[in-house]
Amino acid sequence: MFCLKSSKRKPRPGAILAAVLIGLLVVMLVGAELTRAIVLHHRQMRVSESRQQSFWLAESAVQRAARALDKSPDYEGETWRVPAEVLGAGSPGVAIIQVEPASDSETGRLIRVQAYYPDETSHRILHERELLVNLPSPGGSP
């Protein structure tokens, strides 16, 4: 009589282990990509926040200079340091205000502002603003 060999194969534990390892590798790659995306999004949000703070700091500095010119036409500017507590943020900001006579007007003043936020880091954002204001004529009506 002929002996038929059984075609049943024994399960190979190495194949199961390889499948599990490949599955873990895929999960780790997806996790790493999600982590990278979260970190990138967080950095973009910080840059966006710094841009907004810098913009509003520049706007406030222009208004500050305009008020100072109303009080004293001799105002030439200042370096305005704004503490973090005033900004409601984690870092202080600084605005450099320069006021000079306008070239096309005797009573006009050109306000130039450079606002930096945050002030103390190398990743600070610069926002620049200029505004031309006319002062009342001396001895005349506004």
C-alpha cells in the first residue's frame, strides 16, 4: 500500500512574529507622523501668536506716539518696553518709536514704529508701521 503524506503544514511561529513586527512598525510610523504634525502645528500657532502680538504692539505704539505729539510737538520718540503682564502673554515686547518732521509738510510729523515680539528671543517677529500726522499750526486753528 501506498503511504500518503499529510499535506498539513505546521504553523510557523516566525511568520506570525514577522506579521506582528510589521504591524508594530506601521503603527509606530503613523504615530511618529502624527507627533511630527502636532509639533509643526504647535510651532505655527506660536509664530501666528507672535505675529498678532507684534501687530497690536505696533498699533499701540503708533497711538502712543500720536498722543505724545498732541501733548508735546517736540516729542521725538522712545523705546517702549512692554512687560509680559501688560500684554497678557508669556513674553515682553518692545517698540522703537521714531518721530521726525515730514518732508512735504511744515506741521506734519512722520511716526515710524518697529515692534518686536517676543523681545528676548532670536525668534522674534518684527512689525513696522508708519503714520503721517498733522499737528495744529502754531497760533492758528486746527
